Amino acid sequence: MIEELDGHAPTRRQVSSQDAATHYRNIIGGFTETIRLSDFKANVAIVFTGIMMGPVVSFRDKLPHYLPLDVALAPFLLVFLCLLICLYPRYGREGRVHFVIARNAAPHLFPGPEAEEIELEKLQTLCAILSRILYWKTLMLLISFYTCILTVAGIAAMVVFESLPKGL
């Protein structure tokens, strides 16, 4: 069922099954492209996080005495965990479309399309699966990005505060 978005309920109109299938395939294409883009962002963020950890480790003597190195690195480990969850293979068993990869594939492994109603239901299920995948990937990316930004800002503020002359 379609939920209300921004207080506007979608209007129902009669469309042919061919138009509906094209509509769902377009949505699936958009979801797939957005998922690929979020995978790219996660890969870049993993490299960036690894680069950011270097200065934290090298300036460990400048960190406040009450902040041990393992506590300073804990947010970066959280970021790595979130990004690895984001990149984890994402297709569950439910509603999975079989993609045959074989050296000697036989034609009977590739059945033709079923009834139009069944094909539309498969496309709707795939849209729902991709929507869930994209939701969790986006959530993990946001957690990791904000954790990274806040950690770098916090550690930079502590280093600056600790390097100020004590007599002021």
C-alpha cells in the first residue's frame, strides 16, 4: 500500500499492466543507481576515515591527559563499522530474483515471464526490498558522516585547548 507523502494521497487511475511494469522498472533503476552511489560514498568515506586516524594517532601526546588513545579512536571504529554494514551484501532471501551464473548454462534455467499479475507483484516486491536496502544504507552513511565530523571537530578543539598557554 502506498503511504501518504507530505499530506497528499496519490490519486488512483487505471493504467495498463505494461505501463505499470515500466513504472516499476524505472523505480528499480533509480533505486539501483542510488544504491551504487551510496556504495561509492561509503568506499570514499572508509579511505577518508583511515586518513583521519593517522593525525589522531600521531598527535596522541597532544591529546588531553584524561583522553586515552583508545577512547579517541573509538568513534572512528564506529564509523568503520557503520560503513562496513553499509557495504555488506544486501540482498536477503525473500523475493530474490534468481540470477543464474554458470559455465554451461542450459536454456531451461531461464524461464519466460509468468502472468502479468505475477510479474507486477515481483516488481513491487523488488521495489520494496530496494527501498529497505536504501533506507539502511542511508542511515549508516549519515551516522558515520556525522560521527566523523563531530569527532574531528571535538579532537581538534581539545588539541587547540590543550596547546594554549596555561597562564592566560
